Amino acid sequence: MLEKIKEQEARLVKEEQRKLHEGKIKLSPKIDIEECIRNGGVTADDYRKSHQ
């Protein structure tokens, strides 16, 4: 009985881990804010270029 419960638990843990990996949020590239401020600010074009 205990063996079956351990097998079920292992199966459920693997399934939950798979779900977490599938739903992972992908991080966007970061804008170099200091450079953009030196150049006069962050524009929509700067944002688009860094996120393509």
C-alpha cells in the first residue's frame, strides 16, 4: 500500500513539474536605461528594438 502511494506521489510531482515548465514566463531583454537617459530618454523605438 505504501509503495503504491509513493508511486502515485512521484507521478503527481513529475506532472506538476511538467506543468510548471510549460507555463514558464519568458523574460524580456532589458533596456540599458542609463544609456537611453544619456541619449535623451527611452522612446518606443528603443523599447521595440530591444524586444525583437
